[in-house]
Amino acid sequence: MPNYDEKTGIHYGVISPNSISQETLNDIIDRSTDTIYEESKKEFLQSLRDILTESPLSSDATDEILDLASDRFGENYQNDYHGYEYSDKEYELHICDDNFGIFVIKSPYYTYTKQCSPCAPGAGSLNEPVTKQEYDNTPHDTFMYGTVKAYCLPRDFFDPEYAKIPYRYYRVSDDSEVIEPIIEVN
């Protein structure tokens, strides 16, 4: 999977979960889908469905058993790893539970960054912003050493008391800069 939007050419941004407001992060996770859980549940129910189709049960009885199994699956499910997917009208995010990062896959905003390490090749490191001038004067898309335009999160994802927004950002719709002072935290 390429780490950029093929329609716009803007790269996915990756930011440390510790960089944004903890309250915002918790809210996003609460409204997200745990993809690892959902995939495990889907595989379990498919296995059960395969077994039940070989049984002499009616389709109504099979559906009832599958519904009960689906409800009970979560009661005993344990996994140390989670992968959260969040999506609304403006944003599409993937949050890695291992604190690797938050992938900003879609946003109405972008910024200029260095490319990520080999862990997310081609994505932009939102914790390593560059100025527009540095972007204009640096090779783009040069593996690990270039600069890219990357989707980013706006100011309201950051807690002004505890975290600073590490970059200037621009609207995807018209390339205009969102003019807000960068908050420095001592």
C-alpha cells in the first residue's frame, strides 16, 4: 500500500500519539473501530458458520447461534494489540496501539515534512516539519531523505497547555496557509 493519496499526491502524515491532546486521542479511539478485533471476530464467525452449515440445523437456528456467538465473542476476547480506524467527513486516521503513531490518511489540511523512516516509507513525519522554502529546495520522494507534502491535524487536536503544534499547515482546498501562531510550550 503506498503511503500517499493517489488522487491528490499528498502523502500520509504520521505523528506520535504523545504529540496530540490525550483527551482528543481518547475521544478518537472511543469512536474508532478496532480492526484487529473485528477481523478476529469475522474469522471466528466464518469458522462457526462453516461448521453449522454441515449440521442438520435450520437456517433460523444457525442465524440465532451466530448472533449469540457474535455477542459473546467480545466477552472473552483478549489481545494485547489493537489497530484503530477512525473516519468522519473530514478525517481518516489509523492509530497504532503500540504507540508507533497516528497515520493521517485524509485531512482537509497538509504541511511540509521530512519523510518517515523505513517503518512508514513514503509517509511524512509530522514530528519533523520543514518550511515551505526547505520543501521547495529539497528533493521530493527521495527515499528517507526527501521532503513531502503530508496530511496533518489542525490546532484543535493539540492541547495548548501541554503540547505545541509542531508545524504550519495549509488547506488542501486552496493551498492557503491557516494563519495561527505556533504555540511554544516551555
